[in-house]
Amino acid sequence: MKRPRETDFAYQAVYRYLTHLIGETSSDARLRLPSLRQLAVRLNVSISTIQYAYALLEKEGRVYSVAKSGYFAKPVPAANTLYSGNDLLESLYVNARRPGMLVLSADDPAMLQPIDSPLLLLERELLRQYPRQPQAHLQPWGELELRMALAARYTTSPLRCWHADDIYIGADLRGVLEILIAVLDLKEETIVVESPCDWGILRLLEAASVRVIEWPVMADGGLNHDLLKDLLEIESVRLVMVSSGLNMPRGSQAPDDNREAIAKLLKGHDCWVLENDCYGELEFEPVGPRFRELLTPERLIVFSTFEKIMGPEAPFGYLLSRHMSMELQRHFLLRAFRLSAIRQKAIARLYSNGRIDQHL
């Protein structure tokens, strides 16, 4: 009895492989498929077997060939029916990935007008100026040039000034906040958080076993003075987290007199004030003084990230603190962030040459 030839069955496996490859994309753009020779090497079958599988798909109208270019999958329009499962999170992510879908709730303000082109152009120029050194100078809490640029940007007066030694840069915002939680020893401690708050920050605090009391923003965008006063008197509050200007995701900002009253209240209590400046550059109109300009720096810490204004090409997070320098440096050394020095220099140049202000 004759054994069946390999090609009698191999083409079916190739057919299934190509079907799966085509199904992986739901884009309206055409997909170029691997060449006959590439697939023959990849799947360890003959070229004639690949040709037969492609011929079947072409007959079904799923692929088409272009002379001297190869095979292409025909664009498949996205399904019109939305995901209707019971999992709300899964429904959000499935529908958010549909072609042409604009997600209004996406926390990515830089997506509408990214600055990655000038950033990467500067990076290429810097690579020519600063060839990679085999043993570069160790800067575990960030590139000095970028820390100096941030210090200059945050300085507003001789009394409200910052220096490069006050600034600590990490690989991302989450890593920086984890260090801060460890340095302040906030595990099982009580903190008050202006609400609504970034859900990623709330999840991080929950994972670190921090007791969070939400402090809701009022309907007019103001901060509830009396509620905060009661919380500070009743609870043993170690830290209060406030927005520097714009409250996100609500998109409101407290009136100047309200912020001054809150700052005056915080001055009378022995607790840390943590200012969230992630969205501080995104106001459409000039705002009044930030909390860091109303409070003394003795109990103040500021955190932010470049990602909200520059996009995913600049994911670094950073802290501003005049205190606990030894502990912060120790934790940054232990974390051992590996940051691109050239990318940090490029970001610093965007600040120093005014390109960031033009972008904003």
C-alpha cells in the first residue's frame, strides 16, 4: 500500500497557517504576505506546497497576487457588531481596538499632537555628538542636563527655587511612585486623595496596602475645605495628594481663593503634601498659583511624567523633593533604573530651546 505523499497533507497545514496570519489583522490596509521562499524555509515544506495553498486562498478571494511583488491579503472590514459580553473592561478594550474608533476616555493627551519627530531628530543629532562611551558616568537618578532643565522650569522665585539635586528621574511614573511609597513608609498608613484621581495611581496605592480616603471635588470644581478640615482632625493623615492645577479626568480647576484657603489649612497640619503635576501643562488658560507656590517646601513633594505631554517615547517619571535625599538616592540606586542618557539629553534640549512651549 502506498503511503500518502507529504504534499497531500502539508498544503492543508500551510493553508491553516496563512488563514490565521490573515485573520490576525482587522485593518483596512492591505497586508503583504510572506513570499514563497520565506514560507518554504519557515515551515520546512516545498515551494510547490506553498503555491498550492496560496492558489486555494486566491480562488476563495482572500488573497491576490501582484506581479514581482508577491501575495497580499484582501482588506477585511472590521465587524460592525460591538462586543456584547458581560466583562466591562474586556468590552472597552475590544471596541477600543476597532479601526477608526476614537476613544474619548483614553488618557493619552499627547496622541493628538505627538512631539516624537523632533525628539527623535534631536536624539540622532546627539548620538553623533556624543558617541556611546564604554563606561559612561553613572547617574542613577537621572541625567544631569535634564534635571537642570526641570529645575529651571519649576523655579519661579528666589524662595520657590529648585536645583538639580532636588530632582529624581525614573523609568516610569509607577516606579517613581513605588519608591516614594517606600521612602515615606506609607504601608497601612492613611492618605487623603483629591478625587476623581487617575485609576492607575489608586490601584498602585491599593497594591501597596495604603489606606486611601477620597476627597471629592465639588460640583463647581472647588475643593471642599470643611471636609478636608474634618478629615485632618479626625483621621491620622500622613499625606494629602492634590492636583497642581487641572483635575483629571474631570477637567476642572479650583478657584484661586479656594486653593489659597486649602493651602492655609494644610500649613497648620503636620502631614506631607504630594502635588500631582502630570497634567499641569495642559490647561487651555493660564491658572493662578500652584500649591507648590503656596506651600513651604518642608513638607512638599511634586511628581509628574513627560508622557502626558510628549507621548510614549518619553515615559520617564520624576520627583521633586528637597528632603530625604539620602533615602531617595538609596532607593533609586537599589531600583537601578536603566535610562537612555541620549533620550534624556534630547528631552532636556526640547525644554531649553523652547520647543516644548511651542508644542504646548
